[in-house]
Amino acid sequence: MSTSTSKRDHIFHSALSLFAERGFDATTIPMIASDANVGAGTIYRYFENKEVLVNTLFQHYTDLFTKTLEEDYPKEAGIRDQFHHLFQGMVRFTNEHEHALYFIKTHNAAYFLDDNSRSQFNHLLMILEGFIDEGKEKDQIRDLPSKALIAIIFGGFLELFKLIRAGEIEATDDLLAGVEESCWDAVRHHE
């Protein structure tokens, strides 16, 4: 930890992990400092308070996740191919940022989020709802509320990655393909 950038990165990583595992209210600045191996005062050099830290984290990871989903999005492809792109984006994002998607999901309606955090999350939600709504219009996705369908996909996906992180199952290509197909079956329109 020779540079201030690496200290900030350690703080960011520790805060993400602790907020995801314990939640905002149960996580203290001293806990983050201890986990990041820095003094509590060091955190305050980078972030005015815990709310600024959590909003900075939320905005950073929501933006990264949004960019992951938007990158090379197959707008002209069919709904199933678009779903495949979104699912693979969730897998890539979760592999690159272990706790981030769970953190976003569990904190997206939190009282401490500022307007910028809410705006970024709403942009992410618009992408997902846009996909769902297009699929409904084409009669390829169930006619249920978009947020319910998003919850079905993300809930199953996040529980899967919890089991993988715990070492209870192995993340093989066959497993991920099967889970993707199961998530698609859960939201697609059945004749």
C-alpha cells in the first residue's frame, strides 16, 4: 500500500465487501478501516462520511454494470439473444466484481442514496425494463410487471453466485448455460 490510490482501492474493496455482507447500517467506518488495513482517519481523507462512501461505491458499480450490459448490446437481434447478452453480462460483471451486483440489488432503494445514485440506478432499471417491455410487446416475455420479472432473474442469479462463492457448487459452463436457460424459461412467454 505504497500509494494513496492503492489505499483508496483497499477502502473501496473493503467497503463493498462489508456493505454487501453486513448492510450499510451494520457496517462502521472502523470495520472498513480494519478490513482495509488503514486508519479510520485515512477513510475520511477520501470520503467525507459513510454516506458519501456508500454513494460513491453505488454510483461506481452501477455505472460499471450499466456499461457492461450496454457494451455491444445486440439491439437488432431477437429477444432470446438479447437475454443471452444480458445474462452473460451479469456473469462477467459478477466474476470481475464479486460483491458488486449483490450490493447494488440490496441497496438500490436505501434511504441513504442521494439523487445521483438514484438517477444512475433508474438508468440501469430503464435498460432492463426496456428489454422486458420489448419482449412483452413481441409476446416473447410473460405479461407480468417488469420489476417482478427482473426480481426473478436477479434473485435466482444472485443465489447461484452465493452458492458458488461458498464452494457448494462449481461454476462450470454447463451449469451457467443451464441456469441461463432456467432464468429464460422463468420469464419467457409460454404458449
